[in-house]
Amino acid sequence: MNDSFVELFSKPPKEIIENDFYFDADSDGDPFDENDEYFWLNQGIFKSNWEGKRQDRDANFILCDEIADKIASDGKPFLEIACGPGMGLAPIILAKNPQIPCLATDACSRLIRTWRHYINNNLTRYNISLASFSLLDMPLKDNALDYVTGFLGIGSTRNGGSGQLQALKEVLRILKPGGVFVAVEGEFEDLTKVDEVFKLWGKPNWYRNDDSWQTLWHDKFISTGFQIESDDRHYYRKWTKDSNDFGEAASRFNNQINMKYSLYVLRKPNRI
């Protein structure tokens, strides 16, 4: 763990492995198993995810290139939340300044251990610390960081809309006054089309898991106290039969479903 991060923790970890911190948070993370670990390492998933985001043909790179330049030139430590198997926005930022201290986190301890193995063998030029903890209760001090980044990180939290709002409150808490949260999150372009697919499919709409179904990310950010500096950069992904069961159903019923991914640059007010 880089010294610049050690002093930011508000409590000691339950376990330290290879100098990474673990806070017993698996119940709030994805239930990855040994098969996932095999694919990450032996089928090139980590490698393709890391290298793909460093290339300017990748949609995420194009979306985030400008703000990544700013973070890289500033050179201050940043926190990547809910990094998952894709490592979020960290590859884009670190491609521009490999020496920035980065703390990549995820609730799943298996994922963090596997990333450590991959980093030690392939990414030693980068200054990457790792920790496993929940976004719903981050073991970090108030007003700790200038930058927090995340790719679908808030949207991946447990407990639906209430979990997302709790995670946003935690991000706001750990940011310094004036600090920046860079988030890429996705929304369906047309909710009525999603409902239509499920109706034709004869299944309940599992995306309607709570009252957050129709709440825009813009409104969630505002309601938790963030100032929105920009939210006008987007790209679209078409759901196909290969996306998942829902994508297959949409394709079967000739219903085109688009997901809009937006880049949000959010600031914590100097006074809240």
C-alpha cells in the first residue's frame, strides 16, 4: 500500500496480503469464483481490458480522454472504485502518467487478489495499490481525496437505488471540498421499449427492482449534494443477442434497445 493512501484509512484492515488491505466485504461484491479467475488470467481478460482502454479506438478512451489528461497532469493520488475485471478508468489515466499513485478497490476479495497477481507480473511500471472494501461503508477518512473515478461503479452496488445513493454519499464524504468525482454510468435510452420486451417475453422486468428505475443519474447526483460540472459526453451500446438473455429476447422480438453511457464530472462543493 502506497504511503499516500495508508494515512487516509479510518480503521485498520481485517487482513493485509502482499501489502494490500482487505476489509471482509465480499457480501457486497460480485460472487466471482475460480472459473472467473481462470478466464481473467488464462484467457487474457485482464490483458485485453487493460490494453483496450489505453487505445484511442476504445469508446471509453475517447469519452474520458480529456478529463484523464487533467487528472494525469495534476498528478495527485486517485481512487478507482468498484474496479471490477476492467479496472475502470485507471488504465486510461495511468497511460498518461504511470507514476500517479492509484488505489483500485472492489468489494470482491478474489478479484483484488487476482489483480495483484496480474499487476506484479505485468504492470510493475505503475504505482497501483489495491484494497477490498464496500462502497456502502468505505473505511476512509472524511475529506481524504482530490479525485475519485469509476466506470459503472455506483451502478454496480447492491441494494438497488438505496445502495446507489448510499455509495454516492460515501464518495461525497471522502472527497475533499472542491474534489472531483469522474463517473461513467449507463441508462436505457427508452424505458418503454425495455418494458415492451419483457411483456413480449412473458417475464417480469428485473430492471424495475425498485423506485430508482426512472430516476436519472443526473438527479441522483444532485440529490446527494454533488455539483455537476459536465454531463454532455455520451456513447451508445446496442443490446444484441450475445449481450445476455434480455439482449437475446430483444433481438428475437426485433426491438432495438440502446444503453446510453454518459461521462459525469462532479464536484464536491466547498461548503455543504
